[in-house]
Amino acid sequence: METCIIKSPLGFTKIVGDIEGIHSVVVLNSEEKITDIIPVELEDCVFQINEYFEGIRTQFDLKLNPEGTDFQKKVWKQLEQIPHGKTMSYLELSKQLGDVKAIRAVANANGKNPIWIIVPCHRVIGSDGSLTGYAGGLHRKQWLLEHESPYKQQSLF
């Protein structure tokens, strides 16, 4: 397994993966030493994440290989279908997965998503439109949703 640390607008980001795919992408809550030489297996991931933060990339094209239960992987796969700039409620996500009663299990799987940004768990919100739970912190969730919004707040002056 290869690892690298990069700097993003939301903090230091740790990427782990190998030739089988990206295993995890997590934002860290501490300063870390930035990796000088990115392992070849992670270069494309770093490139695409940088493009995302530059506002160039709206979809990722990476081989993913997260560890999780079959149910978690099913939820994470469904998260990948939420378009850039759009949100979905936990209830809607549960309905899409075929079981409205599984909302808590779906929310739990969403919270255990190991591949930050690329599997866009930040696009899932409360049924009332509220920003609810986010492993990276609600301030990061809000930033990501604003970054992806087609409606940019403009200054009046």
C-alpha cells in the first residue's frame, strides 16, 4: 500500500492506494509533512483532486478499492451517482437503495465512507435541507457544497 500527504484548501489530505485502486482519501485535522515524491500509483488521484479544487474537474475517473461491508460498498456506489452541484437527503438515498426503513444504516454507511470527495458523501443532507453529520466537520461539508454550487455568491462591491 502506498501513501502520500498533500495540501488541499481544506487541510492536509492523506491518500492510500495501490495498483488495485484507491483505498482511502481522508482529510486530517493536523499538520503533516507533505510528500515530496508522489508514488506512481497515486499520481492520477492527486492530479484529479487538485483539478477538483481548482474548479476544473466535476467527475473523478479513478479505480477505487475501499474496504467495507457489501452494504457499505452498495451505499458508497450509490453516492457516486449524485451529480456534482446537487444534493440528496438520507431518505432519498435510502429510497434509491430500495429500503426506506434502512435510513439509519444508510446514514451510518455514509459516515464510514473512506474516500473523501471522490465518493461524495458530503452531498447527502437532511430532509429539511440541513447540513447533518460529516466526518470531516460541517465547516468542510459547507465549503465543499459551496465549491460545487452552480450559484456562486457574488460581491456587491
